[in-house]
Amino acid sequence: PVHLVPMNVKNAVTGNYEWRDVPMPGVGLYRIQAERSGNYAGADAPDFGPDITKQFKNKDGKMVSVTFPEWCKYTVYKLMGDRLVSYTALEYWEENYATDSRNSSAPNAMWLKRPRGQLAKCTEAQALRRGWPEIGQEPTAEEMEGKAFDMARDISPVAVDKAEAAPALEHYPQD
């Protein structure tokens, strides 16, 4: 249910990109957590929008033709007391697909091979996050596959001048 995803991550200190294994939940983890909550009541089959065929430039600069569903809608159900509550997500293929490189607009191999399956997993993860916000809000490995990850800021500890340092917090007493 958890994936180690190799990602090209920008180092906030050096400004260079470096490959790192980033642990990320998979949609399977969200399914397990929803089931373990005791109130998961199933899901509908994904509903897809019309197929679109579009040209994309791949990493070699060549144009490739790709056919994909415009969108996917996924509904999950949660039992709340004696009521069945639905949570629906709608995701667009062009807002979710992963490219084959940073310098390309063409989808990577997995999104070329399984455009419906990949989009359905991303949409299901969104629906599960809506129904069970307590189980996790970070994007899944399926959603982040093939995407670059920029660190917003470096949170590594740095030495500070003692005059500027924040006062030390007192420890709570045992009682």
C-alpha cells in the first residue's frame, strides 16, 4: 500500500535536482484505511467522459497521437448511522497525467498504456480523501508518478547565532 517512488527532487540548498526515493501512499492504502474505518460501503464503477485524441511532443521532439478519456467520475459510499452517503470526485485526464520527461508534454509509458486505469485510480483516491479526510490528504504514488517534486523550502536545521535563537521550551512535568 506504500510505494517508494523515485523522483527528481530539487535540493533547496544547492538548487540542483537529485534523484531520491520518496515514500508515498498508494490508492490501495486509502482503500484499506476506508475499509478499516468500519463505515466503507463500496464504490460504483468509474464513469468516463468522451474520448479525446490529441497530439503531444515527446522527449525526442516527435509528435505522438494519444487517445484518452476527457474525465473520470468516481463515487464511494460511507455508512453514517443508518444513512448511505456518497462522495464523488471528478478528475480530468489532462490535469492528472504524467509526462515522459520534464521537457515533454507526452504521457509516460504507463499513462499511454492505461489512460483509463491511471485516471480511475487518481479519481478514486480523490473520492476516498473526500469521504475519509482523516485517512490522509497527500497525493498517491499513482498521482505523482513521473512528476517532478520541488521542495517549497528547506527545513533542514541550521546553526543560528545564540543571540537570535528562540528561547528554549520548558519540559512539561511528569504529572
